[in-house]
Amino acid sequence: MTTLDQTDELLKLLDQGISLPSRWYTDTSIADMEIDLIFRKSWQYVGSIFEMRNIGDFVTAYVGNIPVVAVRNEDGIQAFVNVCRHRRHEVMKGCGHSTSMQCRYHAWTYDLNGCLRAAPRADREDGFKTEDYPLITVRTELLGPFVFVNFDSDDKPVSHYFGDVLNIIADSGIDLSNLYLWERSSWESNSNWKTMLENYLECYHCPVAHPGFSAAIDVDPDSYKLTSYPYFFSQVGKARSGESKAKARLKVYDTTGEIQESQYHVLWPNFTININPGFPNLSVDVWNSNGPNKAQGFSTQFFAPGVDKNWAEELVQFNTQVGREDDDLTDSVQRGLLAGLPEQGRFLKSSEQLIIDFQKLVVNALSRKGNSKTTTALILVFALFICSHGAALAEELLPGAELSLPSSILIAASEDAKGFSEGDFPKRVWAKPKYRELADKVLLDWTNKRYSAATETAKSLAQNVKFKRDEIEQLSAIADAKLAGGKSSEAGSLELIAYQGAKVGGRVTADEAIVRLNRIASTIMSEKTTETDRLFADDLVGQALQTRKLASEILDSDAPLVLRYARLEFSLKRYASAIKEYEYWIGIFESKGKTAPDDQLSDALAELGIAYTSLKNFPKAEAMFRRACDVTQKLNGTTVTPVNQYDVEDFLIFNLLTQSKLDMAKEKAQDHLKFKEKTLGFNNPKLADELNRYADLFEQAGETSFSFSLRTRAGRVSQ
């Protein structure tokens, strides 16, 4: 009997608390199946919008052993298979910023939309067309600020699986729109990926193995909350009181602050989100299979603006120590699994239920029943039948059949997909066909990205209905549920109707208008966005600001909104507007005798420099770049700051190149590269990346000989 034939038996044993057999953690054939049936058939995290704020920013990752690059282009964030169409060399390395994507093997060059733009010597080949060889696109979606990809084009939206986790995170006090990148690092382990995640999924071991963690977080079973959801698992614990920490006689980081509880989430199959008590913070980890007995992945730390550097470093060190302790545990478990005795373990269901539920997902994902080609064919035939004859007739002929089908197929094919259903509106609204028709038209226009038409229809519906306050709140609540269920078009339409209802009824204050407009904008940006989507979201944020300006002066609390609007304008290359909004944001603080937070100000000043450069105002640009250098030096004691993954010095050099001051640019580049060599070390691969990046910069300016010398130096570093 094969492993996959044992599905029902394994699930029954799991219900009794009996674990999966040890060979599920050590067998190469099972590890190979996991790559095909789990990692390549699920939503996989690759990065965040905080790492891809501006056009040209990119990150790379591996998804089911497939190299992937995600890049922000003019249409938003898009992912591609990071493999050149020529000889299948990986195109991009690490994370950074680039105006194009160029393979380092033979210099085949792709634009940010993945289209092949240049292939040296291709003009000598008869019939060679660059348009025939773009990078392969990968399905990409956003969950809040998190960027996910999926090689299964038929899978449900990422929000269908994980939408609810955003609400749980919000309950902690974390504002996911107001974070910035602290660091991103890679790691390797001598444990199976499941071994590591199952250790993460319980804190039964914490009092014994994590004394520091247990001194900071209340891990008592009556206080530490475990919750299983269909596709993610959550642990929530309160920070211990100062008196409790003192009794522990262990030095732990300061847990006092705005965030008063810890949250640890596993999103199926291999993405974790961590929140610790104290100043707003969040970190994420990806856990990839590297064969049956090893794992690898990457970790990223985020903080809210204004974090104290010493406190942040203490928290990072705290997390690092817990990670080391966990590595010792999981390495030992893996050695026990390799021994094969005992073949199966015994869970305590009250403390380890999350592991049991996780293992059930693994079993079902690898089962033949869940991955049958026959089942897939039947689904397709039935979907075509629905499209041809209607869902009602299909149900009459095949009662209950829809329960075995993906709901997305039924929704797409059924009559209900054209409009809202009865439960989406108050009864008095649904009772009138005229109101239903208007509501359905809002949804139709929204779905087809006719946002202006949708807005006008929503206004007309609101004028006819005259929504009551409780009805408006009901619409918003249903919109939240729709968004969590992956129905972003319905969610956005309902939010728009709710906003117009409040506005027409004269029941919307400036504060409420700002909140509602931002909710609509966030709904749009929760899915894969087009230029049309972003322009409308941009306009909504602008309206929110205008609402505040008409009601009163901009408040300190509005500064994040102004900064967001400035960044939207910058990402859309509307540089004149971006300059106005960035300077307005800085002015909010200066008008009150304050200065903007340094960690945000350095990026804002550098982006102002880019904007001024694009408008050919070189004196202003250089002034902004130099201010950015000064702020960064104050912030961390160095003139190097990651702006678009470049350094501010890079932009000063770029500024000289745009003015054809080539000798000055080369001199400054040489000085800065010496600083890099001293900082990074000559043999550091990052130095090679820096040299190649500078080579790109000078090559674009026509300085090919200097560019060649830089690439030669990079080659020596890489040897």
C-alpha cells in the first residue's frame, strides 16, 4: 500500500493524536511530491510592497525550486520566472532596484514588464523576434502589504485563504500600511521544513526550551490562545507584567508599548507572521524544503516609523536567540526521525492541536483523492455544462454536485455572478427591483474598472434609498466579509455605496470620509492592480486629503496619509505633484517646530531628489540628495541609505551624469566604491553586485570603457 493510498487511515490516526510516520520527514520521494503538489500548488510569499515601493524595485525568491523575480512596474507589482529564455541562467540576483532586467550570462535584457528588448547578435539570426521570448509571467496577488505568487492559475484568490488574518493582525494594533523594512536575511537548517513549522505551531515546549521567551510572554495554557482556521493557524499570547518578568530573573527586551500581545501565524503551507509586544513591529519568515532533511528560507523584519534603534536591535536579538534555541530542538528531532524509531509519535491534543490540523493539510494535499486527473476533468466538463445550461439545471440533474467543485467556477458561471444577492443589502432595499438594478450596475461598472460610472451610479442609488446609519454600517460589514472571501469587486462596490450613502445623507464627517475613502482605496489595492486601479485609488486618497483641507488644517495624524499620497504620485511618475505633496508632508512637522521622522525623511528627500532630477532641476535635486545624506548620517552614522535599494550617493552620481559631468561622476563613483569595498570587504558577493550596478549606470550614460573596467573588477570579486 503506497503512502497516498493511506489517506483515510492517516487522518483517523491524526484525530487520535498519532503523528505522521517518520518517513514523511525523511523520504526523498515524499519531499519531491511536496514540491509538485504543495509548493507549486499554493500561494507563496516572495516579498512586500515596502521592498517594492517604486518602479524598478525588485525581490527574488524560490517557489517550489523555481526562481522567481517580483518587480514593480507601471502596472503595479508583477512576478516572472527568473530564468532567461536563452540558456536558462537566472536573470536577477538578490533584491534591489533596476531600470531593466539583464541576464549576466549573455546580456539578454528584459524590460520591467518581462518583454525581451535586446539580445546581442540576435540581428544576425534569420526570423529571430524578441517578442517571441518574454519572461514567463507568474500569477501575482497582494494580501495587504504582502506579495504572493502562485503557479496554479486555477487556484482561488489569496484572500480566500488568508483574508481573515488581516483582521486579526489589525486587532493587535499593527497598522500594516505604516511599516518600513528593517532587514532581510537568508537562512539554512538541517531539519525538514515540516519539522520546523510543527515546532513553531506549539508553545508546549516554551517553558522548558525558551526561558527568555517564557519570561516575556505568558505561555500558560489557559492564557496562550491557539486557533485553527481552514488555511492558517494562530497563536496569541499576552505580555507578562513587569512583576512577572522580574521574578523570572532573566533579562528580556522591554515589552511595554502600544502592542500588548504577541501574535504568531502560519499561513499554509510555509509562511509565518510574527508580532511581539512593545513598539509596533512585525516580522515574516518563509520556510522552504531543501530535500527531505534540510530547509532554507528568508526572514524579514519590519517596524513602524519612529522606532528606537536600540529597542529594535534588542528585539531582533531576542528573536534571534529564540530561533537558535528552536534550531537546536528541530535538528535533534530530525536526527530522531532519521533513526525511524519510534515510527510515529503521540500528540497532546490540548496543546498540539495546531500541528494535527497542519498535518491533515499535508496529507490531503498529497492524497490521490485531492489531486486526481479524473476529478479535474470532471470539474471542467461540469463547468462547461453549467455555462451551457445554467446552474439551476445542473443542480436539478446532478443534485449536490456543486459541493465538489471549486466555488470560483460556480460563481463565474452562474447567473448570480452578474449582481449582488439578497443578503448583501437591507431588506427594504432588496425589495425594490429599481434599487437592485442600480446596485448591480455599480458592481458591473466596478468589475470592468469603469470607476467614474460606478461612483455616479452609487450616488444615484444613495439619493433614491436614503440609507440609514445602521444600514450604512451593515453595508461596510458585508464588504469586509466579501473582501475576506476573495470577492474584492463586490467588497469595493459595497464600500463605495456605503460612502455615498453617508455623504448623501449628510452623515459623513471629515474623519469618516478619510476612513471610508481609504477603505475603498485599500480594497482596490488588495488585488493585482492595473494602472487604472492605481489611478482611481490615487484619486481617492487625494479626495480624502482634500476633505481634510476643506474641514480644517491638516492634522499631525494626517501626515501618514499625505506621505502615502506623495508616494503614490511618485510611483506614477507625476513628479511635480509628488514634489508638492512631499514638501507639504515635511511642512506639517516644520510648522509645529518639529522635524519629520528621520527614517522616513531620508527616503522622502532622496525621492524628492529623483523627482527634481526628472524635471531637470539639478540644483534642487542635489540639495535634496545632500540633505538625505545628512539625515541618514544622523540616523545610523553612515552616508549610505537604502532608497530604492540604491544609495543616496548613487543619485548624486546619476545627477552628475545627467549634466554630462562625466569626470566628476567617475571620481565620485571611485571614492564611493572604495568606501563600499572597505565596508563590505573585497570578497563579499555584494561588492560584485555594487560594481555591476555602477557599470550599468555608466553604460547607460555611454561610458563603456569605464563600465567595462567595473565589470572586470566585479569578476575578480566573484572568483
